[in-house]
Amino acid sequence: MNPPTFAIVGHPNKGKSSLVATLARDASVRIGPEPGTTVYAREFPMRVGGRVLYTLVDTPGFQRARAALDWLRQHDTDAASRPAMVARFIREHEADGIFRNECELLRPVVAGAGLIYVVDGATPYGPEYDAQMEILRWTGQPSLAVINPIGEPRFVEPWRRALEQFFRVVRVMDVLQAPFEQQLELLRAFGQLREEWRSPVDAAVTALIEHRERQVEDAARVMAEMIADAVTHQEIRDLSKDVDPAPHAAALEESYRGRVRQIEEVARREVEAIYGFDEVDREEAAMKLLETDLLSRESWLAFGLKKRDLVVVSATGGAIAGGVIDSALLGASFLTGSVIGGVIGGAMGYFSSEKLGDLKLLHQPMGGVRLRFGPSRNVQFPFVLLNRALLHHAVVAGRTHAQRGVMRVGSSSGTAGQPSGGSTRELARIFDRLRRSEPGSESRAAALVYLTGAIEALIRNDGSDSSPIKG
Ligand SMILES: Nc1nc2c(ncn2[C@@H]2O[C@H](COP(=O)(O)OP(=O)(O)O)[C@@H](O)[C@H]2O)c(=O)[nH]1
Ligand SMILES: [Mg+2]
């Protein structure tokens, strides 16, 4: 089963290289605002687990399509000889440089690649494109067209009417942001175009879906471990008995806060690596909302629980564990104002991270004191961590390798992945178990497995593929 090869062709500056980057998941594809960024045809194999699923060929844009077509027509004998005539065109012009781009882009097609013809739905269709499409038809290779709306999709319909005369499959696809499902669909369409491609394309689609599943599982595990590490973290400083502990207290809390920020940061890098984004991509990608400090009030308002959920969760932490208040009762009208008020009053403190944890002064048997900050008992804390991690994940999983600029987050996504009422309670229980378990214990491991599963479910329900991210 030979993996198929697809050449991405079209006019200069229409998003060909961007589509290659997206479909090959390769950030090394050169993309640029000036025409002529792509000079040579270059192959980008899409590998999963070391196996090549398909290869994409990035090509320079057509430059002298009409003159090339004139040449072909002058030498035309019959339809059956046209593919061979295109091969001859390349042989005859390879050395002279007049049709440098045409030779470069047609070579992989003559060698057997399928074609993806990319046009821009924001600029009008014009007859100069007819020559390009006609040349592609002469190659006889299976082909489909992608209308990439760079901006306002005003001309999609005229484009579609023109393209449908040359291509059996025409898709509208924003190549910078194409969701995973749409990418699979484009591949599947190729499987239909040539019998011998069907099974390799099916295999590629299956492998991509399995790979995606693994990515979600791996990311969920990283996120669960991050939350466990952060909520159970404690910072300790041992002081001899003649040292005044007071000046050390503030420093201890500061290093505690620094450490939990770092735990989050490290986990983010791991999630980015799981989706194939390296350090460089991240530097360029200032994810605005995600850049808010983990422990800032702004962050806790955006990512924390809303008031009602906070009431439920506050009750879960103490009262439900003791079986005193059933959380279902919290919504009931017979609860008096004072009970509600009491719970809310206690909970309100958790809208900020000021009460992240407690400082303890422990007297040592050998003399001296041990200062300990944390672990955090703040009920909001794991939810803030979780919601930030879910949004970060949605941004990363929904990002294509064609996006090189700032990662922007839509305004509606402040509550991205906000757990629903039912799972809030469930999550609060898991967090509670995490806190009570000893590091390395069986119950810690069990709570982690639960939490990983819960996060996976949140990711899948949230549909990170239709992420709220705007390019
Ligand atoms: N806004 C927007 N810009 C795009 C889109 N596709 C490509 N571009 C930009 O258009 C320019 C040309 O893209 P590139 O992929 O290099 O085009 P190529 O010359 O056809 O390979 C780059 O600056 C891209 O960032 C799109 O769908 N939306
Ligand atoms: Mg290019």
C-alpha cells in the first residue's frame, strides 16, 4: 500500500503553503505575505508513529499559465496524448527558465501526485485562471479544488460555478483554521477519486483519528497530574530556633505561588508538545486570556466557578463529605436566607487567590521550627486550574500548523470547558479525594485515573475541534 502524494497548486499567494502546513502538520512550511515565498516544489510527508500516511508537495504558483497552455495547444495531437505532452513540456523547458514555476509545479503531478487546486474566495474569479485549470486537466491526474476565503467570502459562488466544470470535488475551507474533521473530509474525498487510493486514504484517516484520540488522552493525563501537583503542593522551610520565622513567611508564600505557576506552565508546554507545537510556535503565540497570571483576581473571575456552583462545591468539600447537607438541597427554596448566606459568605473569599493556602508553624522535636505553606484548601483553585487548562487545550488542539501569528481567543471562550452543574459536583469530589490522598498512594492513583477520565470527557463534549479560536 503506497501512501498517496498530493501536490498543492494554484495562483501565487492563495494559501497553498498554508494548506500544506495544515494537512502535513508541519510548522516548517514557508508561508509569507509576498508572492514568491515558495520557490521550489518540496515534499512534506505526514507521519504518524514513524509511518508515512501521505505526502504533500508544496509548489510555487503559476506564473505564465497562458503561455504554457499556448505551447501545449500548439503541440496537441489528441486527448489521450495530453498527459505525455505535459511531461514533454517539462523536458523541453526545464533548462530555459521561462516556465520555471510551471515546470516545478507540474513535475510532481506528472510523477503521479493527485492535485489540490487552491483559489481565494475573497478575490473574483477571472478567465486567467482558466488556463491554469486547463493545464491541470491535461495532466489527467485526479484533482479537487479548495476555495480558501482569505477575508470576505464574497466570490465563493462564482468560483464554485467555474471550478465545478473542471473539478469533481470543490470544497470551501479556511486553510488556516480548518478543523480536524474538515481536514479528514478532504482526505476522504481524495480516497473517492482513485480506486487505488481508497485503502491508503482510509488507513490514513483511521490512523489520524486514533492519533487524535491518543493526543486527547495524553493531554488529559498531563492536565490531571498538573492539577494534582498544584493542589497538593506544599512549600517547607526549616529554621533553627534562634531565627525569627516572621520574615521568612512572606518569602515562603511567594515561592509557593511561584511553584504552582510553574507547575501550570510546564504542563502547558507538555500539552503543546503532544499536539506537535514546539517552543518557537509558542513564543509567537501570545494567548491573550491565557496569559493572565494564574493567581490574579482577573483570572479567577474568568476561570473560577460562578456563584451558584461555588456554593455547591463549598458544601461538597465539608458538609457533603460528612453527609450533612445534600447538594441537591442547595437549590431548594426552603433553605433559609441565613443558611445560604452563610455558605456563600464562606465561599466568597474564594473568588480570589488571596486565601490560597495557610501558613503553618510546626515545632520540631530537635528544636527549631518548620514553616509550611500549603497544601491549598481553596475550593476554587482546582477549578481555576482546570478551566484554564481546558481553554489552553482548546486553543492548542484547534490550532493548525499554518497559523504563525498570535493565538487569539474568542470572547465567548472565557467559560470554555466550564464544567456543567452535574460534573462540577463530581469534580469537586475528585479534587477532595486528591487532597486527602498521600503522594504515591493507591488512592492518589485512583483519583488521578478518575480525574483524567473526567477531563477527557470535558474535552470531547466541548468539541475542541470546533474551538472558539479566531485566527
Ligand atoms: N487571513 C487569512 N490569510 C491567509 C489565509 N490563507 C493564507 N493566508 C495568508 O496569505 C499569505 C500567503 O499564504 P501562503 O500559504 O504562503 O500562499 P501561497 O503563496 O499560495 O503558498 C500568507 O501571508 C498567509 O498567512 C486565510 O485563509 N486567511
Ligand atoms: Mg507558497
